[in-house]
Amino acid sequence: MYSQPIVLTCAGRTDAGVHARQQVVTFGVRGKKVEPIRLRNSLNALLAPSVVTSEVSIVETQFDARYAAMWRQYRYLVLNSEIPDPLLATTTWWVDKPLHLESMQEACEALIGLHDFTSFCKRPKDIPNATLVRRLLQAEWTVEPELNGRHELLRFEVAGSAFCHQMVRSLVGTLVDVGRGRFTAAQVGQILAAKDRSLSSNVAPPHALSLWNIGYPGDETPVWLSTPRP
Amino acid sequence: MYSQPIVLTCAGRTDAGVHARQQVVTFGVRGKKVEPIRLRNSLNALLAPSVVTSEVSIVETQFDARYAAMWRQYRYLVLNSEIPDPLLATTTWWVDKPLHLESMQEACEALIGLHDFTSFCKRPKDIPNATLVRRLLQAEWTVEPELNGRHELLRFEVAGSAFCHQMVRSLVGTLVDVGRGRFTAAQVGQILAAKDRSLSSNVAPPHALSLWNIGYPGDETPVWLSTPRP
């Protein structure tokens, strides 16, 4: 479109199979005028409906979608019912055993704040000494409002400064095991403290996870961020 | 499973690409004991998540899923927004031009009741003289509650004694053209009265349509059925 190589910087990474409701991308164009609406429409003509561009804006040269982001928020959906649902199969994880939501929420308490998440992260092979310390800002299980006539949907909302590889799916896998009664809520804090990935559960499947929101300076403060935390 | 050929009778037909939230199927088994829960679980192990069996019950021999059904209800979802949505692409029809919902609803009035729906039906090739007279019991456009963070979803609920081939999609195509301003609400009544399929719009795409509910004697009466109609 601009007859030059374009290098994209993305605000949030997602594993293969993970969806994104929001994603912010920056790139530079040399010596050409970018018309935002026209570029948005051209991208949608090429990529929709798999990838959709909702807005194009021109920003200061120093704005970087990745480094300017203050937090990322993900959502994970669990269909907790005896019977699966064909219409929800591509966006939810079907778990037939009844889950104990209160224990799953209780287990989240130990995760909030600044921690070394080694027990819940796939260590990057190319940077074996990379820090896996991250700040978790929100971790909430709620019953999703009616979707497609179903009432048995559990929603996990999780936000943090950043996430390491497979971290959200590893947290969901472990928390669902708390809901199943395989771990107590207290054991999740112990798994975190042990910094040993072999203690956490298998990662939850990717197709039920969505990158949901990305926060930048100047955005409205979400409710979960305005509550003071120790 | 029962070592004999099984003949299925379905309550409602759907075109290729159409979903079903509910479907009722009857079949007979000779000389074998059917255990409902076990059969349900076996079917789900074989067919889920594309096809899911939510319940198996043993009924009187004379009960026939198709002939006992008193009404069928379908839902059609239109995403009426400037920008498409990847997560809704497989279950909604994206229409970017703003639709006038009130006119679409007004146009439905002429359709309710017993009519010859020739203008909205694909005539069956094998039975060219088949009657296309059907009774429409409900035809309602509403704004769907928030789904996946989107608020621009229009829901069309339509119920009738029975539907002929492509009838719901033909009605939706024509009503969306009313919303676009191509037809007035009054013209829809004229198209119906003309009994001429060339006057109605192209059928709406199948992937946004779902067979939603099937009514049998003894079921609770839905709100739209309890309102007296002329």
C-alpha cells in the first residue's frame, strides 16, 4: 500500500489459537501521507472478518504500542455444564464437572500483586535468565450474563502490567483445578511461592482466551484498578 | 449401537450453514433396551461439539417429532455496525449501513397470520403444486442484549406453524432492505400479496440463522403466542 517494508509493534502477544477483542499496533511510514479512514477500510477489505481494524490514528513518532501500554486485560470463558454447546465450542472451554466458584475466587487473592510467576510461565528458550516477575492487577471470576441462552458460563478477567508466555492459560488451568477440588485455594499461594512449573496444572486450551483491553496513560481508570491494593 | 438401521424424524429442517439451538428427533429401536443417559453420553462422545444431544427420553410409539410440533421458532442475528467483528463473524450477518429498526418492525405486521408465502419461498422442485400457505405467529425485531462487548446486534425472532424452504432468510433479506430504505414497510405487504418471488430481496446468508425452539402440546405458552391475534 505504501511500497515500503512496514514493521509492526503490537501491544499484546497471544498464543496460537487465542482471540483478541482489542489489539493496538504502531508502525511508521516514510514520506507518504496516511489517510486513517481509507487505510482502515483497505485493511478491512483485505483482512475481515478474521482480522478487523476498528480505528486508525496518526500518533507522535515516539508513541510505541508496546512500551506505552500500562496494562493488558484478558478474558477466559468456561462453559461449566453437563452438556457441551456447539455454538460456544470455538470460544469457551467446556468443563462438565461442577466447579466451586468461591474457592476459585479465593485462590486468586494470593496471585494479585508483584510476584515471580515462574510456576505459571513457559520460560523463553532464547532468554533463559529473563525475569518472570509480573504485577497482577486483577483476577476475578464471575458468572457471565446470559449468552446464547446459556447461563452456565464462568468468566475469568485478569489484568496485569504484562504477562509471560502461557501465563493466563496456566493460571486458568490451575484455578479450574481448584474449582474441581484437586487443589485447595491455599495451595495456589504455595505453588506460586515454590517457583516450580511442575507444580501447576496443565495450561487451559487457547481458544477460550481473548486479549480484551489494553490500558494507556490518559485512559479512564477501570474499577478494578482504582481499588487500592496492598 | 443397536445393530439395526435407524430412521430419524426431525422436528425442523435447516438449510446448509444454518445452526440449531434446539432440534427434536424421534426414532424407533426394535427389540433392544435404550438407556437414555448412556445413549446421550455415547452420542456426545461421537458427535460433540458440532452436534450435541442434551436429552434422550423414551416416548409413546405414536409420538412423532415432526407432526407433533405445533410451532417452530428461529432467530436471526444482524451485526449493524460500521466495523465487522471477528468473534461474531460465524454467527451474525454484518450489515454496515445503519438500519431503521422501527420500519423493519412495522413491516412485520403484514406478515403475521395465515398467508400464502410464495413471494418468500423457494418452491420445492419435486412437488411444484405444494401449498406455500403458512401461519406466522411471531415476527419481532429487538436490540440483542450486550454480546461479547457489542451493542449493535439486532435480533429477529420469528415463529410459525411451519416454514417453507428459505422462507426465514428471504423474510430477513427483505426486512433488512426495509431497514436500508430500499422498500417501505407498506411495500412488504404488497410483495406478500403479489405471490411473486421475483419481488422479494435476495435471501440473507445462512450462518446467522438458528433454529431456536420447537413447541409441543403441553409446553408452557410463550408470551408472543398468548397475545390474541386477529
